[in-house]
Amino acid sequence: MAATSSPPIRILLVDDSELVRAGLRALLSGDARLALVGEAGSVAEAIEASGRLAPDVILLDIRLPDGTGFDACRRILQRQPDVRVLVLTSVVDESMVDEAIRAGTHGYLLKEINARGLVQAILDVADGKSILDPAITARVLQLVRSGSGSAGANLATLSTQERRVLACIAAGKTNKEAGAELGLSEKTVKNYLGNIFEKLHVTRRAQAAALFAQEKRIPG
């Protein structure tokens, strides 16, 4: 592949499976836009390696021997807020997606994703976008529908400011971070979020984020 004009995206791979890491290592090494700078197999190793290597993107599994990927994510982002974190897991669970959003991750992908899709997701996350795997979106939406019986209200019911708040939440921002970006107090963001949940007939951030992600995929 021809050399690119910009430096490659520096990636830290965090997974407790040596086999998974070997497969991802082989995949990533074939693209000149990406550079695998390190690997880790635990929360402690991930935090240490991230501080030492200063990656642009961390590919992070959820299940680690000394905690969860969410533990690692929170602690890494406290020290290195500019790092982008992309969860890569085999777990499809609404509560996990919800916790991932609360932890500040910038994407949630399933390990079933193909090589091309993974590379594109890394590029997108490094470029500031947030990624929610379509299969996860579909699963969360299915749970929303089965739980509420209403299939979720259309996002058109939201006000402009509510949509701005939802966009921040779907991007993994906390209420405090969303408030700082929008010039609102943390309490005001919480109030907006309550209104959003009520209008969309949901109770979790993951559900609202899934509805937001689904709308962005529908041409209009």
C-alpha cells in the first residue's frame, strides 16, 4: 500500500486472549494507516501501557482478569482524555452497552465484524466519530420495543436542545461533559435527559443512543 501523508494511527490492543491479539495483530499490520504500538492483557497492563505509549486508539475487550474494560477505560480517560476507546467484544448485552456509554467509550463493536469494517471503525473513531455496531443497535432496539410495546417514539419529537444533549450522550459524554460542551449546568442536562427518555419511551442511555444511531443510518 502506498505511504500516506499523515502519520499512522497508534493503536493499543487490550485483550486477555493471546489468540485474539495475534489475529488482530496480523490484521492491523497489513494497513499502513494503522500502527500497533503495544498490547495488554489486563486492566493494570492497559493503564500502564496507555500512559507509556500514548496511543491514539485503544481496542478494548470487556472481560479482563483483574476487572473490566470499563474500569480500564475510566481510569485511562481520567489521565488521557484525548485517547479514543473502541470496545471490541463478543458480548451483546444492553446493560453492557449502557455501561460502555457511561464509561466514556467512543465505540462498541462485536468481534464478528469483518476486517474491512474493523479498520474503517478505527479510522472513524480516530477521526472523532462514535461507532455503535449495527447488530448491537438492532438488539438494543429489539429490547426497547419488547419492553415498551411502542417501538420507541420518533426523534422528531425532541426539541433542538434535546437533540444536542442526546448527541453528546450517544458520543459517550457524561452529563457534566455534555453540559460543558453545550453551556448548560449538569443538573439541566440531567433534566433534559429525563425528558428525552420520557419522549422516546426508554430508560437507559444505551437505548437512546441506539435510537439516535438508527436515525443517522436512515437516509432522509
